[in-house]
Amino acid sequence: MPAETRLETESPERTGATPGARARATADPPKQTPAARGARARATADHPEWTAPAPADLGVRTPRPRGAARREALLEATLRIVAEVGADAVTHRRVAAVAGLPLASTTYWFASKDQLLTAALELAAERDTQRLLDYAATAARLQGDPLDAAVDAIVECDLDGRATRTPMVAAYALMLEAARRPPLREVARRWSEAYLLTLARLLEAAGSTSPRADAELLLGAADGLLIGQLATGFDEDVRPRLRRLASILVESR
């Protein structure tokens, strides 16, 4: 057990979760803008644009999360740090401070920084994948234009209109960290695969004879446009351009 853990005893309140292992999707993230890599960006924590006064400032003591909720609070704090400062700034002490939890909570659940980052990416990916599947099921029932559905699956999906920059930054930052941190790569691969499978089905329904290859091109173009928006500070609807690309891909086969 890490020395930091021995300094402050953490009650065994994991409620069945395995320290440092999977992070399942839980609470709904805030409604966000089309400018999110679809679900990738939206899959992260709720970060409103204004900050409410902390309960402590109002003289109110709020109970700390416990068990699995405490683990998720640590992962939400990790996503926030990655978005605001970068993955290099993630430490056990900083995560505990942002989450408002004892340092021992972080070392109890996550033995290393790699475990923290991997679990945070899993939380974002699994939350977003579930939303993507729900969206695909709804699109199938509505039987609308499959090309519109494919584009919305990438940039809208669970967004419903308003977007914040923070979730998108965290999502893409962690995806890029996979290039340097092998433990993140499998999570990133599964996340992308969920998109490719969904897009391929929609493009095939639209008449594509190479749905997998077309899905890869469409997803890659969307990522490039959205990362470009982050880098330049512009925020515009990329759907018209992606819709045009989707039409060209299907008609050129």
C-alpha cells in the first residue's frame, strides 16, 4: 500500500468496483454544442460557464462522496485538469484537491498516473459510446436521411445544442496522450471503433459500397475540423461540410 495511503486511512467503500480498473459511464453530461467531437467531447464532465459559490462559502457543510461515487469524482477532476492545464499537470495530490477529497482517496483507487488517465479516458469513452448507441437506435426508428444521421452521430449525437469547449479539449488531449502512453491506446481504439461501426452502417444504408473506408474518411475529416476549431478559437457548425463530404463519398463509389 502506498505510503500516502497509510497516512490517511480510507474506508473500504468500493461497493464492488476494482481500484484502478474500469470506469463506467454514469451521470449525464451537460448539453453541449455541435462543436464537440461528437460524443468524445461531450462525454466528459459538467463544466458550466459560470461558477456557483461553494457550499463552504455559504457556511454549509456538504457530505463528501463515498465509495464508487468518490472514485468517479476523482475521474471527473482528472478530466477537468486535463482540459484546463494538460495531462502533464495531473498528479494524485492535484486530483484530490480539485475533487475536494483526501489525498489517500486518490492513492487508494489509482496506484499510478497512468491508471488515473486511463480510467478517465474510459469514463469519457464508455459514457459517450452509450450515448452513441442510443442515438443510432433512435435514428433507426425515425428512418430519416442516413447521411444526415451519420453527420449528426459525429458532431451532435447527445449535444442538443449548447457546447462547452472544456469537454472537447479533455477528450482530444487524452486521445493524443495515447500516442505516448500505451495503456490509453486500447481505450482510444475501442472508442473510435464504436464510431466507425455506427457510421459504416449508416453510410451503407445511404448506398456506400465501401462503408468502412468511407466511415474512416468521414470521421477523420470531422476530427480535423474540430481540432482546427480548438486551435483557432473559431466555433462554427461543421455539419454542412461533413454532409457534403458524405454525399461525395457515397456517390463516388
